[in-house]
Amino acid sequence: MTPIAIVFLVLATVIIWGGLVGSTIALSRKSEVDAYPAGGEDRAGERLE
């Protein structure tokens, strides 16, 4: 492989795996919604279709 091909291979690998690691860390730090919007309450026994 040529040196430029190796550089692009390493760059692409860092971008892909870095994005995966970054998104995993972000998801683990804040994985749930703090507050849901008003409404959307289902009554007991109501059929949802």
C-alpha cells in the first residue's frame, strides 16, 4: 500500500471508531429524557389502535 492510502485508512478508521466511541459515551451519560411533553396520557382499559 502506498503511504497516502495508509494515511486515509487510518483517518477513516479513527473517524468511524471515534464516532462510535463518542456516541456511546454521550448515550451513557444522558440516556433518558428529563421531561416529556404534556399530554399523551392513556386512560386505563383504553384500546390503542
